[in-house]
Amino acid sequence: SLLGAMAIAGVATADLTQQQLLFGIAVRGAGLMAGTVGQIALAVTLYPAAARTTGIGCSAAVGRIGSILGPAVGGLLLALDRPPRDIVLTACIPVLMAVLIIAALDFYQRKQA
């Protein structure tokens, strides 16, 4: 996920050729998809067996909420005449929040062990 956030920031702020832009978008997609798959694997380790299915379902539902809110926030930013660079950089916020939460969960799990 951190790789995805870095790629988003790079695509938004750098002066890229078309090939570099396409590569940056591909890296962004790979980084974010790895985070999505990793989120499911992390959920399996966090929840006890009795609550695992519910926990994974709830975590997937939260992700779906982000899929709805993201375009709505993007549309709001467009309506407010924000520059495209700012709109793209806004996508880094939830990704970085997820990275921080994962780091905190990892720290908490190691402390419990």
C-alpha cells in the first residue's frame, strides 16, 4: 500500500512522459491491489476463529464504503474547482491511513506476543 501511495504522489507531482505515467499508474495499481489482498490475509490473523468470517466480511464492507465515498469526494473536489493534482493527491490520504493502521496493528500484535 505504501508503494501505491508513493506512486500516486509521483504521478500527481512529477512531469512525466506518457510511458512514465502509464508505468506509474501500473505501479499504483499493483501497490494498492497488494494492500487489498494483504488486508484479507491480515484479517485472518487478527480475528479469532469464531469471529473470522464476520470480521473479514466487515473489513471488506468498509472497503466498499471507500469505493463509494472516493468518487463522491473526487466529484466534490471537481465541483470546488480544485486542480487535478490536488484531487489525485487526496487519494493518498486513505492509503496512508491504512498503512499507519496496519503498522499499529503489527506493533500491537508483537507487543501481545
